[in-house]
Amino acid sequence: MVGLALDDALDVRNGPGSDQALVGTIPPYGTGLRVTDQGREAGGATWAPLTYQELEGWADSTFLAQQVGEASEPIAMRATAIMQAIATRDLMALSRFVHPQEGVRFSPYPYVMTGSEGEGQANLVFSADELPDLADDPTVYHWGTFDGSGAPIEMTFDAYWQRFVYDADFARPQVIGYGEAVGQGNTINNIPQVYPQGFTIEYHFRNFDPAYEGLDWQSLRLVIEQYEGEWVLVGIVHAEWTI
């Protein structure tokens, strides 16, 4: 499920088209949907036949994405809420999901830098209290180094967000990975080692330009951990094909 707000739902109808009878709805954090056949065009949209739990019918495929891996409802619900805050760049809302002790680390690439690599090599971590004030912060921060050139990534929070957080419409990805990596490149993914208690949700685009034959894939990975019975955000990790 993609592109729906938390207070919305996906209509399921007994045939392709919004004029068909409503047979039920699927919450925006619904997982485990199964498309059972080819879609049909109706009313300017492609409608897909699907099953969800005990529900069977047709839904607008605009709001469907391929699912890889499995997630519990609390994880899917929390990931949907976090992604909605990111998509709307609502940093106040996003701050409410941040780990109250660890904060949230921003990593431009799948190899997360914790500082053990050497002085000045750690990716930046911000607390929940700091996050809302970053939108208009003119400070130029050091976020790491660019893959390939090794040049320092020195940007304001706003510039970093546009380049390494929401540089694609990750609220409407082609694939969502729950606990499984989808995008595969030549950069080591050390998220499982850095966050051994974490769970990763990946929002992935396979490619944008057919001429690149899939080498222009991009992902945004959210890393969450449990804290006092709640899933909280500890990492926002960007991923893309690197040389």
C-alpha cells in the first residue's frame, strides 16, 4: 500500500471502476495483499483484482506496490506514519517518532558511519527536540563523504534533505521491503550490524530511465527499534547505485 494518509483507506470494489459496488476497504498500512490476475483499465485508472485477508475484489493499482518480506501491523502502521511525515516534510510530526535517547541518524549511503571508522567519520545524529528547528537552519553540516569522489558532503539540512532524504517520491515506491534489502549495489550495507535490534523498511524505485538498465535505482530505508513497547525511529538511510 502506498500514497495513502493514515486517516484514509483503499476502496475495494466488486469490479474494475469507481462506479462499481464497494465491498470493503484496506487500511493504508495493509500488508500481504495479493494481486490475482492482470489489471483492467476503467475510468482512466488501472484496476487490479486482489485479495486481502478475507476480502476479495478490485482496487486502483495506483496505490499498490510490490511487497518483499513481512511485517507486523504495528510495524507497518508506524512505517506508514513516519513516511507520511517525511513526504510532507512535517519535522514536528517526524520528531514524535524519534528514539528519545538515541535520536535519529542520517546516513547518505547504506554503509552507516558511527564514528568507529575514525575521527570526523560519523554520520550526524539529531535528537527529537532538535529535529523541528532544522528546517530553517542555515548551518552547513558535514554529513559524510560522496561516494566515488570522496569529497565532503557539506550541506545545510534543507539541501541534504533534498539530495539524500526525499530526492524521489518515496511515499509511492515501486517496491516496499520489510526486513529485507531490495536495492543491491556495491556499497556495503552494515545496517544489521549497526542496529542489531532494528527493523528496516525500504522504499525502493527499480529505475527511472530505461537507458540506464536499472542502474539508476534509489531507496530510502527507515530503521526502527522498540523502546518501551513502541517502535521508534533511529535511522534514515539513503541508498542508490554507486560506482
